[in-house]
Amino acid sequence: MSIFNSSVVIKQGYMVKRSQNKKLYTLVNYKKRWFVLTKKYLIYYEDDNAAKKKEKGRVELDRVHTIESAQCFFSNEEVGVDGELFPFLVGYHQDDDYTLFLLTIRSLDRVEWILAIREACANNKNVKYYFHPAPWNGRKWHCCKINTKLAEGCRECSTWVPIQNGSPSKDSVKENLKNKENINTLTDRDRNEDIDGIELLDELQFLSVVEA
Ligand SMILES: [Zn+2]
């Protein structure tokens, strides 16, 4: 198999996946799945066990617009896993806008998955500048309590598309921020709330220093 083959596995492992609720009347659930990242897809299987290696879904990476650490919006009882869990999200657009919330058991796993998916999506266009770090619950956003589903995200995305690829620079993102007074108000209020993404950002910065 050539290393240029798009089906080559970049990263794989177990994560807990929150249901995406693409159908209107399904209940939220959490399932442990085996995830496989290739250059083109993030695919999830029922299990890594060959007998149960049934594909349950996949995200086309060129449709991804957001890859960020998420807020802890769930309880251990809900997820059915003990101990601390580290959530992140993959937002993408396919007919409609969807967010895949994923939970890792170790903090470092989350960092590694985010970096790997961002690298695979490095040339993506239309990446978002704002996101909601917690899900829409059918009535409001869990993070900012706004009750409009189409409301722009309440948190600023971190820059993850390399600047040399002709993507918007951090400065243009900042400029964009200045023009959005209403979002700034939300962001300021939101900054006071506890989010474990801050720690992740430090880790990411540390990793990028190490890799440089
Ligand atoms: Zn929000």
C-alpha cells in the first residue's frame, strides 16, 4: 500500500461518541466506538474486534470547519464511564450543520486527536471563527443558553489552518472580531466561565513549540 493512498490510517483508537441526533426524535446517547482517521475520512466502527468491525458512520474531512476542545456538558452517569473525560468537537457541514462531540479518557489523547484531525484538514476552506463548545439541547445552547439554533458560536476558534496555505491570518480574525460587538459581549461573559479548553490550548502551544 502506497503512503500516498488516501485510505492509509493516520490515527486510530477508542473514543466515546455523543449521538449527533440527525433524526428529530432520537434520544441523546453515548457510545464507545473505534475511530479511524485517514487523509479523507474520520470513520467510526462499532468495535475494533474483527467480528464486530461494522462501520457506523464517517465524516468527510473536507467538510470539516471546526475542531476544538469542548466544554464538560455531560455527567458520568449519562456517559456510563467513570473518571474524568476530555471532550472535543468536530463541526462539519453536510446538507446541514452537524457537530460530532467526542470524549477521550486521557487529556493527551484529546490533544493528539485534535492535532491529527487538524493536520488532515489543513487545506480546508470555510473554517469557522466562532463555535459553541457544548451542544444544542433542542431548546437552547448548553454553553451560552441562547435559544436560537442558528446563533453564531459564543467562543472564538483557535487558529489551526497554516497561514502559508493562503488561509486567513490571525490578524484578519482579530479584525473580524472587532466588527462583531455582540459576539465580543458574549465572549467576555463567557470567559468568566470555567472551561477546560484553556488547559488544552496551553498543551497545544507547548506541543507546537516542541514540534517547531
Ligand atoms: Zn454557545
